[in-house]
Amino acid sequence: MNKLLSCRFNMDTNRVEAQFEDETVLALDCIAIEDEYGNTPAQRAELDWLLYNKPLEYAQMVLRGETEHYLSLGCDHGWLED
């Protein structure tokens, strides 16, 4: 996969739009992600927090398939930070 350069949350479509190094743009459907992984209010709140505050990290987590693992850690903001 190409390097992920930037992300932005589009409130009108409720999607994170991710742009890659090769200029490909991918839209992540945040409602579908929450429906799949947000089983509790705390998990949904954590996904929302990431979405609004760190859309790049949100996209990286989803694209790497780490959403379930992240939420299993107890919804502690910021474990994705270097």
C-alpha cells in the first residue's frame, strides 16, 4: 500500500477521506465502522474522539485492521502516537 499522506473528516458525508502518495483518495464510511466495532457507548465515543481529533490515526487504525484491538485496550486515547 502507498504511504498515507493526509486525512480529513468530511462532516457532510460522515467519512474520513484519506489521500495516499500516489494521489489515490479513499473514503472510509465512519457509520459502518462504528456499527461494526462500536458495541458500547464508550467504544463509540472513543471512535468519535479519534475521528474528530486524529483522523489520520483513525484511518491508519482502520486500514491496518487494528480497530478491535485498539478498543480492547480500554478506550485510552493516544496509543497510536509515536
